[in-house]
Amino acid sequence: MVEVEFLGPIKFENIKLEASNLGELKDALKGFNELDLKEWLQVCAVAVNDEVVTSLETPLKDGDKISILPPVCGG
């Protein structure tokens, strides 16, 4: 079981899901029919245990924390 946290302006509570890699997690999150979540997932970065990752093949293990990181701007 992994925990997914949505940071910044994404207004979703943390959820726990079963997934062995990011590809499975992505598919599981597609099951949420909330339009706002789908839009965020298209533009967000992803971190596993506070390390940004890009490969959907990134393995996940029980207890991992996945952070959905929205783009930011500022100066």
C-alpha cells in the first residue's frame, strides 16, 4: 500500500492505493472520475519518497509516499 499526497492548490485528500509501479498508480488514479484531478495529473511532477521521478516503470513498495507536485511560478 502506498500513500498519495496532493500538494499545493490541488484540493484532494491523501489516499492509499495498491500499486507496484508508477504506471499502475497512474491507471488507478484514472479511475477517479473527478475532472479536476485528471487535469492536474496532466501537468504535475511526481516524487517518490521526496525524489522526483519520471519513469512509469519506477517501482513502488509498501509504505512509499508519492507526492503529486503541481507546477509553480514565482520569483
